Amino acid sequence: MDELVRQAARSSEPDRYLSALLAPTAARADLVALAAFAGEVSRISRLVKEPMMGEVRLQWWRDAVEAGATGSAASSPVAEAICQTAARHALPEETFHAILEGHAEELWPGFPPTGSDLERYLDRTEGSLVRLAAEILKVPESAASTDLIYAAGQAYGRVRLMALLPPLIAKGHGVLPPGFGDWGAAAAPIAASARDWLGKTRGLLADAPRALLPAVLPVALVEPYLKVFEGLGSGMARQPADISPLTRVWKLWLASMRARV
């Protein structure tokens, strides 16, 4: 495994990186590559000030994915790793494009979406990453696995959205939904729906293939994240929040051992 790819995954996507290390040995390197890719594209909206600059970076990744599909050499260690992973597992190019299109929404006024638009955005970003992980793990497609993947993306995606809000709000891209006086109140329905989707994920996991567990393992961190966000109240719009490294490691290891999130 390329050390630069490992470092990129560990620093920018620690939840998925640690989950990858708890996966079967044969899948670990490719899951780490997926985590590194996820980290690279998800941080674009946090780094750029102008939406068009973000679009340029996302277009670079679109071109890299398409070049990798044709066997062209990638121009970064992470791009090379994810293109090799995609080729090895015949991962659908359209799923990568869905992820990139979802992150493009974060760049423009009107974000975050609400209602069915929010579900669609989370499915395109977090849900698509779970689907790709499931394919790397060679999980057979079934109604049970499809439903679980969707629920996991919705549950985990909501806490990821809450973590994304402070840098976007600082740049004026986060829109406070009508009828709310502050982000602490506005985030309450998001947190409540995250718990609802967490409950659905747990119920669906009981009937899903055991091999799918590493793909949905980050969902075990939904409750710890929510406790941190709720402790910040309205301050969550200004202060980046995270869980402790020890909590992250312990919760993921325990979920892996118990086969429960």
C-alpha cells in the first residue's frame, strides 16, 4: 500500500480509514484507497473560496476517473490508487461521478438542501461511497444489502453534513433554513433524522450479509458525533467538532467485534 495514500486516508477520512483496517485483509488496500479518494474530494468545498475554483478541482477528478477507465496514467498517488482499485473491481464510473456531482452542490448558494433533496444529496455522496465499498468487499447485491446501504448513507451522511457546516457558514455558503433562529435549532431535525436512520440501519444489518459490515462500520460513530454536536448547541455553526481518536478507535473496534453498529 502506498504510504502517501495511507497518510491521505488517515488524515482526511479517519473513520473510513480505520474501518478499512478492520476489513478482511484482501480488501484493505482498496478500501484505504477509497477512503483517500473520499477525503480528497470531500475537502474541496472546505478549502476553496470561490465556487468555480471548486468546480475546477472536481472536474480534475472527473477527468482522472475517466482517464483511469481508459488505462491512462493518473497524476497523483491517490488518483492512481483509486483508478487501480476501480479497474480491479470493475467499479462503475457513474458512481464516482455521482459522488463528485454531490460535492459540487456544497459549493453554491442554497446548500444544504432539505427534504427529499437532502436525501438525494446524501445518497449521492455517502451512500455512493458505501456502495463502492460493498463492491470492493464482493457483497452480492440483494434487497437487504441495497436497503442497508441506503440507510447507512443517510445516517452517517447527516453527521458528516453537520461537521461540514462550520467552514461553509464561515464562507457564507451555508443557508439557515427558514423559521430557525440559529443553527443549533436548525440542526435538531437533522440530528433527530440521523437517529431515525441509525435505528433503521441497525435493524437492517441483522438480515444483511455479514460481509457488508466493514462498509457500514462508520455508522457506529453516529451517536458519538451527535453527542458532540448537541453539546455545542448554537456554537456548532462556528466551531468545528470532532470525536476523540480513542472514542473513534474503540467504537469501531467494538462494532466490528459485535457485528453491530
